Amino acid sequence: MDLHLKGKTALITGASKGIGLAVAHAFAREGCHLHLTARSGSALEAIKAEITAEHDISVHIHVFDLCVSGNIVKLAQQARGCDILINNAGDVPSGPIESLTEADWRRGYDLKLFGYISLTREIYAQMKARGDGVIINDIGNSGENWDANYIAGSTGNAALMAFTKALGGQSLDFGVRVVGVNPGPVETERMLKINKRRAFDMYGDESRFEELRAMYPGGRPATADEIADLILFLASPRAAYITGTVVTIDGGIASRGSIIKPRTLNNA
């Protein structure tokens, strides 16, 4: 299927690993030019070299800590004219409310909650002025499937879901689409960190994190490529009438109301 993305330009945050990296490769395969941002300059340089060796596209890298609001303004100016924004950078701490300090909450929200909002504000103004563009917020299913052991993530993600729906509900009047994606567990470095914390909370032993895998739908988490493929479609003109909504990709976890739960056994 031709997604009609060739020649478009995408700005991807948190692009040095995990879902962001998978999204960068997915857009590159479609012939999109890229603006990639993360805190690790060496990682971005390596990714740029790999992508440009395989695809005839331009790749611009931006080394920024998006917890700093001034950096968001700089990034928006350096990536001015991008057709697609993928908000993906985030590192909200796991754990129950008793384990999190105010500094933990604020640090996590400065990057993800306020980072998404602030960069969207800057890029949306550009897109609205020219009457075209797509913003995809990679959020997370804990925003609809609340989890006391990931309380900061659940709270922040719920806010980003509301933000996405509120803005996307009117943005098409100005030619812009705003859509959210809610992944469940994904096979990434970040998920490993979260699962170690969850194993500690459940079993008192973080080394038992692999036992959680059998509790996911199908006995596995999603792959980063599966999330990237969904984001790619939603960003394309093939999804031109999709805005103001959040698409969940979690194997049915939110529908059954549990992050992890033993699979149903067939009764003889």
C-alpha cells in the first residue's frame, strides 16, 4: 500500500532508541525526510549514518534535553516546516505513590507531559498557519487502564489523552490532524526498567521480571515495529479523517482492565 508519505518531513522526539528509533526507520523506508532529536548525540549520529546509507533522504539531528522549555522552542525553529510531528520522548518513573517524591513527578512530567504540550504548541502554530500537518502523540495505555503501581504514568497519560482529544477535536478545521497512540507493554529498554520495578513490587525481587511476560496477551509484549507501523499509517493521508482520538495497541489489555493478568485457561 502506498501511504503517500514520500517527500514529507517528520520530526521525531526520543528517536535514539525504542519506539522512536523504530518510527524513524519506518518513515525512512517510506521516503520521508527526518528531524531526529534525543539527548545522546553519539546515538543520533550513528542512526543518521545508518539511515542515510540505506535511504535517499535527508536526516537532521538535534541534541536537546526536552525537559528544558527553551530547547523546545529552539527545536521547533530548527525543524520549522515539518509535515509530521511524533511526540515520543518520555521517561515517567514507575512505582506506587509512596515511592515517588515530588521531584520524581516533576522530572517525569517536564519531559513527557509538558514536553508534548509545549512542542505541540510550537509546531501546531506553524501547521495551522499553513493549513496542513499531522501530530501523533505516543502516549500509553495506562492512561485508560489506571495502575496504582504506575501512578505517575497513568495520571500523565490520562492528561495527554484529554489534550489530544481536545486539540484534535477542532484541529481539522485548520487542516491539521492530532491523534494519539496508546501502546501497552512494548519490548524496549524502558519496558525492561518498568517491569523490573513491577517485579519488585509484586514479588520483592526485580530479577523475576521475565515471569511477567507470560501474563501478557499472547505471552509477549508488542514489538516496537508494530507500534511504528500504526503510527506510520495514522500519519499518512490514508488516515486523513482520523483526528481527536486515541488508538490503543495493547493486545486487549485495556479492554480486560488489567496491565498484566494470567491468561484464561481452557476448561476441559
